[in-house]
Amino acid sequence: MAARFYISHTLGAFRRYMLEDVMYCCAQHDLEHSVARVTRWVFSIIRASLRLFNVYVHPYNPSLDQVKVLFPQLDLSIPYVLLDMRKKPATIRPDHTLFISVEAFLEKYVSFVLREASNYEQN
């Protein structure tokens, strides 16, 4: 139950941040900060979702490795893009399409994982 609440709360915080901060910033430093913050939230959601399946790993690559094992059908290209940007913040360019893609990924990911978790709990 705590993991479901955390996922919901973090997704809400992400949406508020997108509306109130990201869509209005334009400076390179602000975008680098926003990408870092969004990356932490995406991986917090991923890590919390894995707890629904009794998987406890560190965030970032180990989390994605576990998601690939549990759900090989999921497209994880967005989290991998975020990881690349995390390693090389100088490559971040002022482009809001990344944030829109992250939001679309989270919408699909969260609904899919919560549905799968319900099936997992019933079995």
C-alpha cells in the first residue's frame, strides 16, 4: 500500500513541477536542474513500482535491469535517455519535447505496472 501511495504522490509532484516550473524555464542551467530532478522522480517511481513485486534494488541501471526482466515488452528508451543526460549534463538542450515524452512514459508505465501489480497480488 505504501508503494502505491508513493507512486501516486510522486506522479502528482512530477505533474505539478511540470506545470509550474518546467514549462516556464528557458535558461540552460534551469533545464539541467529540471532534467536532474525529473530523472530522480522517474527512477523513484520505477523503484517503488518494483517493490510491488518484492524487488528491492538501487535506482537507475539496476532498476531498469529488473524492469526489463519483469516486463520485457515495455519501451524503456526514455529512462535510458535520462540516464545518458545524467552522465553528460552538457548535452541537455532547451527542448520541452523531452519533458512531454517523460510525462507520456510515466502515464503508460504507471498504469501498466499498477495493473500488473493487481494481477500479481491476486496470484
